Amino acid sequence: MDFTDFTTGKDDIGRRIDKLVKILVPHLPLSNIYQSIRKGLIKVNGKASKNDYRIKEGDLLSLASFLLEKGVQTSEEKKSAPTSSSPYKIRNLIVFENEHILILNKPAGINVHKATKKEISLTELVEDYYKNTRKNQSLSFNPGPLHRLDKMTRGLVCFSMSLEAAKWFNQELQAHQIKKTYCASLQGLVQESQTWHDYI
């Protein structure tokens, strides 16, 4: 029987094997995942496992290849994601990046989160960027915005690129060590005032 291997990363540590497999094969019901683990169709480090096994960094997760038929996207499918047609090129928006945090200069006109099915959000662009640049870092982690800005607001938006970053940012925010500052231009206010005047 053919198996497909996945190596777990730092941000997978502590996840239950059944929950991690569900991310890799979302079409498979949990009952089938439990059954597959019991039958040895899903192994950890070449051995049978239990449903409640907690993942360690560097574990070799082997799934019977037929289980993946509708699940994991190939690298070609990822490259042809709709975000490739976006007018926003994420590399042009990066202000700062390290292993944990990505800071983007968000332009006006793009939502941080998708608001309609057809639009492309900043979050989707970051998810694609993560998959293309850090594909071996984690099987389960998805980067996410640590705060939001309105669609028509320009400014810096921070994204977590690791679980450690998300926890740190949240702690610093609660301790009031991180502040948001908003700036408004007089030119923008004058233009808005003139627009409203046209309707009165």
C-alpha cells in the first residue's frame, strides 16, 4: 500500500493526531479518520497510533495515499489559486518580516477579511505567501491578522506567522504595551465634505 508522508513542524506541537489529519483531509468524516488510525492506515513515525496522540515537532505522519484523493492540494493547485490574479502583490506591501510576525502596509480598497465570495482579502494573500515561503513549518497553522483596519483605511496590519507570535501579541495588547494610532489627512476630510455637499 502506498503512503504519503508529512513532517510536523513547531506550530503543530500538542495537536491531537485526529484533528491534524482532519485539516489534511477535510472531506473525511472524523469517524473514518478514527477507523483509519485503528487500521494502521494513518501512522506516526512508521508505527500505529492512538486517536488522542499529541503531535511532537518532527513527527513523520504517514497517510494511506487513497485517503488524500480529495484532500490535500498539490503545489500546482496552490500556485493557481485565485489570489494570483490580485492587483495587490504582497511582496510590495511588506514593511517588516521575521519568523513570527509579518507587517504589511495595507492599501485602501482591500479588506483584511473576505467580505464577498469574489473579492480577494489581505488574509488570503498572506495565507498564500505563507504556503509558498514556509510550507515545511507547519501542517496545521494558518497565519492570521492580529488586528483589523477598515477596507478604505490605509495603514500597518500585523499578521502572526507562528502560534508564539499570536500569543505574544495578545499578551502585549492586554498589558497595553501595543497601541493603535490613527492619522487623518485634511485633504481627505475636505474631499469627503465636498462629496456630501453634492448630495445636499
